[in-house]
Amino acid sequence: MISIKTVRQGERVAVWDYKGRVDYVDGPRRLILFRKSIEPLRQYCAGADQYLSIEFADGHCEHQRGPTSVWYDPVQHLSIDIKNSLELDSHEAIVVYRRVGNEVHRRVERGPMLFVPEENEWLHDFRWHGADPKDPAHKIPRALRFHKLRVIPDQTYYLVDDVRTADDALLTVKLMIFFELADIEKMLDQTHDPIADFINAVTADVVDFAGTRSFEVFKQDTEQLNELESYQNLMARAARIGYQVNKVVYRGYTAGETLQAMHDNAIEARTRLKLDAETEIQAQELADVQLAREAIRAEKRQEMESKQTEHDIHLQRLQHDEQIHQDEELNLADEETRRRVNQIELEHQRSKNEEQGRYLAAMREMQIDLTRYLVAQYQNPDRLIRISGDNDASLHLHEEG
């Protein structure tokens, strides 16, 4: 039977003859087939972040890093898979095993890098304790499955259940553990599940801590659960498996319903008493502030009244001084007036006397007897004073005008 087939450009086919022999034809081609069959072949392409895993018919395997492409060969190949390269950040590492003959060697690869395993290499498959999907607060075995280790500080939450105090109070202690992977080789040699080791060690430490204390003493000493000195088993186990524990944070505790209700009631009562005490203190402080304000206002009032009194006294003193000054000025003005009046009167009298003197002098020049003239002028005296006595009498006459 004759058939005609077209192989397009970019395609490859396997042409089988009736004897089972194969030829590979790349397009573009036009084939005339007689007693032959055609099988389209797939081209496998890997990008820059991928690689091809090729399994050959003779049993060996090859890995080809991308970017690359390979045509499937039905004679030589059993399978070709396109796989993603493993991206490692700077804070990540992987554990690689390599088979050389009958021996297996182990090495650690650290990022940043794009890792492509060789044909005889495989990665360590870590399976650690992790959060239960149904109850994230609890840890279960093999919940975490991964290949890449984080070599930066990390943390995990854990609830230590069924912790019994010295007086048989049953508690659940909540912790957060901060840790860092310091030695990968030691971790690989000493443990298969570091989280499980942390859980067992910290559980032993918390049980020891609570077992020697009553419930009330435990509540008073919970601050010590934030100190690394309280976790000797955890610190020793972490150092043995290549880890460093940086901090443990106590996040509180939970108790049974009855104990928790009693504890909640006690907290409520203490809180109420504390609020009442704070309210009373605030009321007393408010009263003290009011009294202090009243005292300050009274003091200011007295100070203002004292200043007002001093001001009034000062005004009165100024008014008195002003009155005295005015009186002095009036007296000075009166004295000055009297002095001027007296001066005028004296001047007038002097002028009158001078005029009288000139008049009398003129009469004397006219040969007039002045005595007779004066007697005739003043025949009726204003006053008559008569003095009688011995010849030796002493006379003193004072006249007030």
C-alpha cells in the first residue's frame, strides 16, 4: 500500500519499514511510503531554569541542563522528563548524595544557586515534625517534608500539654522557640528530626519547672520561662545536634475548665478590687487637687487684697502729700501776697512821708512855723496818753497798731 505524507518544517518523524528498521526524517519533507509506517516524534525543550532527565534503554540516565532540546528517540530512549532546577536563596542549603561505585558521598550545597543534580545524585528528603493540618496548635510526625534547609534564624510554636504542678493542677504551657541551624553536618549525623528533639527536650524542662512549684508559685515564676537558664535539656540537646537556641518566649498557659474558671474569677475579683482602689485613689487625689487649688486661690485672693490695701494706702499717702504740697504752695502764695502788700504799703507810706517831708520843707523855706502848723492841723488827737510818776520812773511804751 502506498501513501503520501508531508513532514512539516520543525517536525521529526520516525519511519518504520516492514522489517522493523527505522529512519528519522526532519521536515520539511514529502514522503511516499510503501509498506512503511510513520511515527511523529516529540521534541522536549528545557528552559534556563529547567533540565532534561533522559532515561536510556540500556538503563543509564543523563541530565542535560537547560536551555536545551532533545528529540525523543524510540530506539534509544525509554523516557524524557522536563524537570525544574532547584532554586536556592542565600539563606538556604541542600544535602546532596552522590553514588561513586559502591560508595555514597554526601555534600552540602549552599545558595544562592540554581542546582541541577547529576545522574548519580539525589537530594536528602527531610521529614520532620510539623503542625497538624486538623489542629495547627499541635505537632505530628512527618508533617514537614522538604529538601531545602533554612540556615537563618527560625522559630516554632509548641504547646506543652499535660503539665502537672506540685498541687496537681493540670496545665498546657504555650511556648515559642527561636533557633538557628549552626552545623548542618552535625545535624545530619546526630538527628533525623530536630523539631522532635526540641519538643522532647523543652517538654522535659517545662515538666521539671512546674513539678516543683504549686499553681500559685508557678503563676508568680512564669517570668523565668522567658530565660534560657530554665531550659537546660533544650540547650544541651540543641548544641549536640548542631543547633543554637537564641530565645524561648513564654506565651501563657491554659488550664482545665474548672481551674480556668476559678482562675478567671480570681483575676476578675483582683481586677475589680484594683479598679476600686484606683478609683478611690483618683477620688482622693481629686479632692487633694481641689483643696490645693482652693488654698492657692485663697492665697492669691489674700495677696490681691493685700496689694489692693497697699495700693489704697499708697494713693492716700500720695493724696496727703499732694494736699500738703498744695497747702504749702498756698501758704507761700499768701506770704508772698502779704509781703507784696506790705511792700506796697511801705512804699506808699514812704512816698507819702517823702511827700510830706518835701511839703514841710517847702513850708520851712517859706518861713512858716511848722510847730504851730502841725498843732493847728491836729488839734484833736486820736489818743491821749498821760503819764504820772516820780522822776526816776522808767517808761516803756508799746503800741500795737
